Amino acid sequence: MTCGTTGTRKGYDPTSRPAVDGRGKRIDTTRIYSNDIGEVLVSVEGVKATYKLGGDELYVRGVVTSSLPPQNPSFEGQKRQAWTQPVGWEAHIPAPAGDGP
């Protein structure tokens, strides 16, 4: 089992490109993003991981990955995973105009 934290930092590379199938045909439902998006910030073997926010993260989320496959895998080699909801992103949304004291 591995535990870790993924996230995206300020200044990330926002580029992306269309995903294509095995025949090279464009798949319009998804894109391939830069490695900066959802970067692994820490990963450790075992049941406990610690990550201290550095202040440049747009968001972070915890990820636990089992050594076992899911009952109905979506792709070869897939492992069971649990993800937390992302945190930190709220600090990067500007307050609506007119909000304040």
C-alpha cells in the first residue's frame, strides 16, 4: 500500500492536447494534461504519509493506493485507490464584487 499527496502548484504548465484512441482518432471526452497538473508531491510505502503545505499549492488531495486490483478494472495494472476531496483551492477564488465589511 502507498499513501501520498497529489496537487497542482502555482505557475503550473497549463498546456494540454487531445487524447487519441489506438487508431489515432481524437477522443473528445478527455485531454492529456501536463505533468504539473496532479503532480505527486509525496508518496510513501505504508499506511501513513505526511505533507506540509508550502504555500504555492493551488490544491492538494490525499491518495491511498492498494496492492490489490479493483473488482472491475478499467485498464491493465489498475490498483484500488481512495482519494480525498481537494483542499486549498478555495483560497484562490476571488471574492465576488461587493462582498466585504
